[in-house]
Amino acid sequence: MTMYSHLQERTRAEPPVTLDSLRKMKADGVNIACLTAYDASFAAAVDEAGTDLVLVGDSLGMVVQGFDTTVPVTMADMVYHTRCVRRGVSRAFLVADMPFGSYALPEPAFANAVRLMQEGGAAMVKLEGGALQVRTVEFLASRDIPVCAHIGLTPQSVHKLGGFKVQGREQSAATQMLDDAHALQEAGADIVLLECVPSALGKAITAALSVPVIGIGAGPDVDGQILVLYDILAVTTGRKPRFARDFLAGAAGIGDALARYVAAVRDGSYPAPEHEFS
Ligand code: KIV
């Protein structure tokens, strides 16, 4: 028996989460609990806690590799970490980020998405950007690649945006974001992820779309929440995002902290007003 055999031995007591289950959760008003993971052991813990969707985020560039931004993360990094996480997850829906520069044109985007699915074992890829990504989303979706479209604060554009800032506060920007969300859904995006937007805009976009909308700093009125794993386990050093909560504080251990996160998302006690933007 190898040291990590527990990862293989975990039983599939519950059926795996699929896009259909996530759509049904939206329809039934059940909040979707999502977290990032970067390795097999934490992925197993996150999965065991009942998380519905696990994202291998390119945030790994910051929290694992120690860069200031996600820009240096490569395809090789993403394939490697997605393969690690795949081995730990048995129930949750697995999404992998497409790194900076890997999806600027439809054909290379397709080749890179195929790598994340075939070599990494992802069930969906996530890419950042609004209207400009419509052609790529259409190209991928029409070739059976499930796509999550990430709008609002898009960290790979940090040098263009001039920092990690709340997006969509002005009426014109909010209207543009709503239009982009519609266009991405029309192009075939199966999930929209909204980062750092006023709660009212999170609510409006969620009500307008038929696909699940997952928020991070987008208020309580979205279909699900996602946070960076290290932000909820008090691993992150330095400045923590305003919308994150330390779930390890008061918990019996990491498993309990993760279960508390899932429970808080489900019952709507996370996010609280102090985690929202207006
Ligand atoms: O890279 C990441 O972890 C993400 C989440 C912050 C949503 O995109």
C-alpha cells in the first residue's frame, strides 16, 4: 500500500457532479459551493467536504509559485497541476484555467483546451474576457469543449486594468458587462464566473442568464460562490481579499473548515455584508 493510496481508495458514495447537476442546482435555487485546488491531497479534502466544483486556478501562480500576478503561469504548469488535482477529485466537477496567452486565437485555444482535458483530466476550461472572447468561446463550445467565461475583474489583465480593482461600478461598464455575459452565453459558455463586482450587478447578471453564475466578490445573489483555497485556510500571507473569510478560525481542522465553507455557501451565511462591494 502506497502512502497516498487513500486517494485511490475513496469510494464514490455520491455520483459525480456534472453540468446537468449544476444547472439543476441553479434551477432549484441550491447555492453551488466551489473552491480552488492545486494538488491531489488538498483536492481530495475539498472533494470530501462536498464541494461541487473544483477549479485548478491560475491563481496558483500567486499562491503556489509566489509571483505577484497570474501572468507568468504557463500551459505546462496548468497541465501539471490539473493532473495532480484530477487524482484527488472523485465527485466534484473539475475546471482548469487556460493561462495568459493560451487562448488569444481560436485554433490554439482549442489545442490548449484539448490538452487540459486529455492530459489534465479537466471537464471544463475557464478563460477570461468579455466580448472579445466570444469568437473563441463559440469555436470551443461548437467542438464539445465545455467553457466557463470569467468576467468582471480578470486578473490576467491586471497590467491593462491598472491593478486588482472592483469592476462595473459605473453604469456604462455595468451595462457592457451584462451585454458581454449575454453574448458569452449565446456563444456557448456553460458557466459564467463573475469576479469583484457590485452585488447589484452580480444579481442582475445572474437573473438575466440561464447558465449558472459563480461569484467571487460578486455578492450573495449569484448561483454559487468560489474562493481561493489558501484564502479560507489562513495560508495566504499579506493582504487578503476583502471578500474572503478565514474558515479555519474556530474549526477543528482543515476538513472541518472546508465543511464549514460548503455549509455557509449552501445556507447563504457566506458571503456576509462585509464581503460585498457596492
Ligand atoms: O485563478 C483562480 O483561482 C480564479 C478564481 C479566483 C476564480 O480564477
